[in-house]
Amino acid sequence: MKLEKKDSRRAVRKKGGSMKEMEYLNAAGEAMRKIRKGAFLTVRAADAQNTMTIGWAMLGVIWQKPVLMVAVRNTRHTFGLMEKAPDFTVTVPSGDMSRETAFCGTKSGRDLDKFAMCPLKTAKGRHVASPIIQTPGMHFECKKMYQSAMNPAHLDSGLDQAIYPKKDYHTLYFGEILACYETE
């Protein structure tokens, strides 16, 4: 099945010759359940690319746009690429890729080529320069529209102690969803 962008609020799902129109955010619940188990955030900046595992994200609407927000710690290799890139993708696998997400969540692209080591294949994004991971699942192609480094002064102290004992705070990247589709 593929989801092709129709406008900023709706998508069209194609299966065989039939077409089913659906509200854009209907995929949000399933996507968020799967992201909690591990998804791939992939970014390309110039001729460098990397993927990392994410388990946190937010889907919603802000500034009258469909948005996917991802969080990247400034200690991650992906952070440097995200700072330079105009876009990113998130691939939410439909099958078991726990080995690959564990690997990409514990190894740094500074030290090795995750795509070769896993091995992971990429495919061209339809609307962005960053590739998707070529695997069955949901794919979100996003154009960066806003980013903000977390200010610990505004963070609940319990979260600060529990999540950030090393004080390695996230930068939040808000991406306008340009395409959302499912591959088999």
C-alpha cells in the first residue's frame, strides 16, 4: 500500500486498482505505537548521510501544517547533519527490525557506516533530498520548519534528573510532512 500526498490534510491510499481516501492523521496512532519500538530518522546533508534510531516523536498540526517533531541530542552524529540539512525522513518499519534499530541506536555514524554494517538500503525521497530506509513500513518525508534547543530551566526537574543525568539535552526539529506513504 502507498500513501500519496493529496493536500496538507488528506492522503490517498492505493491498493491494487482501488483508492481509499482517508483523513491525514488517521495513521498517527499506529505510527506512534511503532515509533516507541524504534524507527529510523535519516538525514542527508551535502554528500554525508546517517540514520539513527528514534523512540520519541510527535505527530500533529501546528502553524496550520501537518508536522512530525523529532528530538536529537547534540552529542549525536546525526545532530550535526540535522543542523545543515533542510529536511529529514522517518521510516517506521512494519516488520521486526529490532536488530537493526538496536544497532543504529547504539553505534555512531562517526565511527562506522551503519548502512553497510546492518545492512540497510536507502531509496530516494519523493519530495526531499534525505533518503528513506528501503523496508516495508510507513515513511514520512519532512521539510524542517523550526528547531529549538531545549532550555533546562523550563524542564520539569524530575524529567531533568531521570532523562538527562549527563545534561545532554535534545534539540527539537519540527518538520512539515510533505509526504506520508506506506510500502510493502
